[in-house]
Amino acid sequence: MIGGYTRWLRNFDALLAVRCEGRKLIYVASLRNGFVPQVRDRVFTRLNAHESDRCPFAIYPNRKRDAGARV
């Protein structure tokens, strides 16, 4: 399941994968590879429509690389 993304230029750098434990979302990994520019644009448009200021993750690692994550 996708729980968020990290920004990069005009769309996203990585999608943030999560897993469910009951009603909690647990961060699993950042997915960066395999997205051609056209796909990045289409996915970003859909993700951006659901953006929230509240972090939905119950557990999110405090890593500098993912510090700019959006959900």
C-alpha cells in the first residue's frame, strides 16, 4: 500500500510503502525505481489530490533522506 511520497522537482522522488497492522500504518520502504517521467506525472497528480498535513504512519523512521515526505 502507498502511504505517501517524497517530493522532487515537479513531482515525486519516491513512493512510501506501508503495511497495515490493525488500524495502524507502518512505514516499510521507499520505492524509487521503475517510474518513467510520464508515469511519475500521472501518479503524482493522483497522489497530490489526497495530500494531508497529518502523518498517517504509526511508526516512521527518522531518516534524513525521507525528511521531506508528504502524505
